[in-house]
Amino acid sequence: MQLYELTLKQLKSKLINQEISSSEIVDSILDRIKVVDEKVKAFITVTEDMAKNLAKDLKQNSESKVLTGIPYGLKDDMCTNGVRTTCASKMLENFTPNYDATVVSRLKDQGGVLIGKLNMDEFSMGSSTEQSAFFATRNPWDLSRVPGGSSGGSAAAVAADELPFALGSDTGGSIRQPASFCGIVGFKPTYGSISRWGVMPFASSLDQVGIFSKDVQDCATVMNVIAGKDQLDSTSVDLDSTDYISYLDTNIKGMKIGFPKEYFQKGMNEEVKALIMKALNKYEEMGAIVQEVSLPHSEYALQAYHVIASAEASTNLARLDGVEYGLRDFQADNVVDMFSNSRAKGFGDEVKLRTMFGTFVLSSGYYERYYLKAMQVRRLVNEDFNKVFQDVDVIISPTTMNTAFKIGQKADDVLSLYMNDVLTVPVNMAGLPGISIPCGFIDGLPVGMQIIGKPFADGSVLKTAFAFEQNTDYHKQKPVLGVN
Ligand code: GLN
């Protein structure tokens, strides 16, 4: 096996045993990127020199930290001191922050080595990474297909063995859906468990930073590093004493698993459904109790999500007006034209659509009719989950109704693109933890299973995922990129 193929845990043990150096790992990863990223196109920026210099000085010894010498990548919506942070937008094409997001400082403090910044849908609005202002990322399992989105670069890079792990952000499914399409682990923890400070906001009440990794163990390791209270984010919660690794055991005897009947209906690919049913059987074999549950309002979650997310996006993106940072139109001869020309040039179509829609639903006369209604739906979605979680420990569903679609296939069909998140959005609406793990293949394309937990029961979600993973080997399958 090549170094770039290894998990975080495997790399760490080789480092500790002095079998390899961090420089060797970083070189192996950078070489891999040179060979495959022309095809996959996951990276917007590769921080090659920085990574090589840092790795030279990192040695594993008794004082080593959790990530000493381990490479990672970041979705390009996370601010990195001295490294361009674009949100895959022309607006921020030349924006280089002079500070690190809290998650980035935490990875750095534990000795991680940043390899680069990863492609995404512009300002996280999309489900395919085709909305990047720069280029589309491709699915490593089939280069003619999308990797999912909006954190598609992060997912594709981990799936293509260009990184052992990466961070992404998830507002309505942007970690779980690409993880599902790319056949890797993608975890969106409970809202508030990881600081959002320094991460470009899309919809602040829904946004959550999370992790892409090759297995659940690595996901728990990274959680230990990045989760917990941050004075700079008032929505972050004190979880400092939580050790996510301690939850990873395979004894799930007596665990109650619910499968929501509404999540297996309209438009569901029968083969996807069959794979989830097979997985539920596996859980029963392992001693879990599986029962049908009902989440009747989830059906309305997607529509309400688009109202709420767009409303929040319209206010969050108001800061990008050409004044403080980002693209500025220098030709305008008055300030109002400068604002509007800068935004007209800087933003792509999807961002314009959503900011206009968001401004509309917040405007006087429409606020009650749309925004307030959407908030009421959000409450109902939440209450459904609360009720179900009185009876079961976790909920299992497919992550998406289908496997990865072709690039361009949904370009003229925005609604069918939005439908990609129909099974993931309710989880953000309720702020719950959700993970997608590989559970099979259809015609050579990966299928993901979503496990949803109670608020702050992130450990139980990881445990449920770990138990399945230990009894299957879907996560060990690798795409053939023709260069292995
Ligand atoms: N695909 C969804 C959207 O377009 C979710 C995006 C996200 O989670 N950032 O809004």
C-alpha cells in the first residue's frame, strides 16, 4: 500500500514507530495530487511549499500531538491565515484572510499539515460542485459524474486518496450527500458542537462544520480535535470532556433503530432502498431492534429550508458589497452603483437567485406569508424528531434517493437538483447529528446510509456507524482512477 492510501490512524502508528517521516507522507500526498487532480479537480489551492516546510520540522515523539505530521484539506469557505479563501466565488477570488478559523487553529495546534483548499459550490449553494465559479469537481468513481455538493472537493479528494481527511460544512446536506456519492464517511455533528467562527456563513442557524474521512475511527479522532466551546462563537457548546473515540465499540445489543417510512417513498431508487433494508437486517443480526417510525412533516422540510436558508444567506452575504473585501467595481461613479456592480460581477447565478429570493421572503408583507410559515414548519419537523426519539436511539435512512448523477444532467432542472437534499435537510432544521457511511454499490457507484441521532448524542451516531463498518467492507473499496 502507498502512504497516500492509508487512514489517519495507520499513518499515525507508522509515524510513532518511526517507520516513516511526516515529509514522506506529505510528499506522497503531493505526488498523488499531481497525478490524479488533473482528472478529479478537487483542489482550488494546493499549499505545497507551506506543507513541505512544516512537515520538515514535525517529528513524532513523546510530546507529539493528535495530528502531528498528518495532512488534511479544508473546504474553501474556511479562513486560513495567509492562504487564499475563495468560497469558489469570483467575489473572493483574491481574498487572503489574515487569521485562521477556529477549526483551522485547532487542527494546526494539534500538529496537522494543511495541504490545500477544496472546491465547493459557490458560497455552499448547491448539490453538485458544478456551481463553483472556477471549475466542476468530478466523482472519482466515474469522472463523468458529480461528486455531490456543496463540499464536493473535500469528498472527492478523500475518496481519490488525495487526503486522509478533510473538513467541510453542511447547511442542508453538503457533507452527507457528497460523502454518499463518493463512498466515504461524512459527519455533520450536532449544531453548536463545532465552532463556526471564521467559516464563511451561508445560513447561520443551519450551518455546521464537519468531517470527511476514510473510516469512522478517523472521524472520531478529528472530532476530538475540533469539537467544543469557542469564546468567539456564542452558539458553540462546551464538550471539552467528550472523548468520541470512547464510544466506538461494536456492542449494539438492544439498541433501538427507527426507519422513517416517509423517507423511503416517492422517487426512491428501489436498489438504494434494498441496500438500506439489507443494512437494517445486518443491524438486527448484531442485536439491534429495528422498528418503523414516522416523521410526517419532513415532507415539507425542503421547501421551508429554502425559505429560511435563502433569507439568512441574503443577510449574511450583504457584507460582500465591494467595500471591505472582495471584488470591487472601480469604474462606478457613485457608491450605490459600486455596490450593485460589484455584486453583479462577483456573484454567480445561483447566489443571485438565492439572495433575491431571501430578500423577498423577508420583505414587509411577505415575511409572515413565507418566512414565518417556514419557521413554523421547522418547529413541526423538530417536534416529529423529538417524538420519535422517545422510542428509538437512532434513525436510519438512505442519505440520498439515488447515486451520483452525470455532470450537466440537472443543469436546467433546479428543482430536481434541490431534491438531492430531501433526506438530509430535516436533520439541519432540527440541529441533529447525522452521518453518511458507505453501505453498498449500484452499477459501480457508492450508496450512503444516513444515521441520525438525538441532539448531542454524536457519540451514539459514531458508535452505530462504527458497528456497521466493522462488520462490512464497503468503506475499504477504492475507485479505480486509471493511475493506481
Ligand atoms: N444543497 C443544499 C443547498 O443547495 C445544501 C447546501 C449545503 O448544505 N451547504 O442549499
